[in-house]
Amino acid sequence: MDIFEDCDYSSDEDENCPHTNIQKVPKAGIEICMDCGRTTELIVYDAEWRNYGNSEDKDMTRCHTRDKKKDRGVKDFLNAHPNIHLDDSIVSLVSLKANQVIDHHFGVDAVRGSGRIGIIAASIIFSCRENGYPIIGTDICKWLRINKREVSCGITRYLSTFPEHRTQYVLPGDLIKGILRDSGIMDEISPEIVEDILRFSKWLDGTSADLSAATPKTVAAAIVYYYMCKKHPSILNNLGISKKKPFAIKVGLSEVTINTHNEEIHRIVSKSAKS
């Protein structure tokens, strides 16, 4: 199952931002545009040195495995980035996992650069999932303003370090609340309606090979749109998203894709009503 949804962002794109408000995170070897969030690596071909042993010897001429009490600036990076707002517990988990992946793949030969942005991105995805906040590759691409090739490379390295996480999947139902928040619908409906949408999503699980093969966020968006059109169209009208195009723009997806899944959901519901 592909974790990317209609993601065509390229880090080469300017997106009308001159990238003049730059903040560097020296320990991480990363710099961030504080206006748009674009994240780039500073390639520094220096080993990450530390003092030998626990002695007070300040001789920096020996390079060994880094002090386990230190990190590679991952927390500094996460706390500095304008588009990332994670709980302290998740930030700590991301830092721990990212450092383990970097150690596993590069060890003492790690240099600032080395694709660590992708590794951090992958660590964010899986750490959030562990804490009940499922996100996908598209979210990370947009937050960090990086392309999916960088994230894919990071995920490959992450899963090589933590192969047990290969079985973690995100289902459409896991993303329903996020779609409701992004579209503005969440503020207009009761918790009971949210639960009803989640039940509808669960009922649809396994009913269509097309929906099962599709990326979960697009299916989640189609479920929300279909349900609201049938049950609460006035809310969509009040929000100005009764048409598919403005709704798709709100949730950051393709109108065509949502329409395709919407038609499939309608087919399933109609077939069930006839039986």
C-alpha cells in the first residue's frame, strides 16, 4: 500500500517563497525556511566527534561511537520547524528512532547530510502512528517541503532498522477525523455524527477491491464527502464545500480521485440497498 496521496511536490519548486528567512540547526546539519517550511540538508563532510571514554581528557583526536546521552540535533530540528507541532513524548520518540536508524546505517561514519531528513521524516510517520495519530507520506512532504523520493529513501532505511513495523497499516477510518478537521466539518458536527461516519467507514471495509487498493486518505475523503452529502448537505453548503472541487482543495487531494471513489461508494451502498 503506497503511503503517498497525490503528492507532486518537488523540493525544487519555489512556490513563490524567496527562502530568505532561514534558520540553521547546526547540530542536525539542517536548515529550515521559517516562512514556508522547506527543509534542506547541509552536507558537512566531518565525522561527528566526541571525547574518548568518560575521562576529562579533552583530546578530540579520537573518533568512536557517539555518546548515547547525546542526539544528532533531531529534537532541535523538530522544535524549530514551523510546520511541526508534536507532543514532547512524540518528539522524544522520533529522536530516539531517528538516531537508531542513523547509527544502524552509518555508525561512526555518519556525516551531516547522509539523507537524514528522510530518516527523520520516516521516524515522524511511524512514531505518530504508534501514538494513535496516523499520518502519511504526503503530510510529511508538505510539512517539510521535501519530495517523496527523500521520504521513500528514509522509510526504506527505517524499515531496515525496524522490520517489525512493516506490518503497520493505515486504514481510511484512521484518517476520517483528520479529513473532518482539514475540511472544517469537525467544528460543525456533533461527536455522534463523527462516530456514525466512522461506523460507515468500517462497514465499507473489504466491500470493494478498488477501494482496498486505493490510498487510504483519498478513500477517507470520499467517505466523508459521500456521507455529508447524503446526511448533512446543509453543513457542506454553509462551509462552501458542497461541490467536489472546493472540498478536494480543502483536504489537499485530487477532485478526480475523490469523484472516482465517491462513485464506487455509491455503487456499494446502492447494491446493499437492493439486496
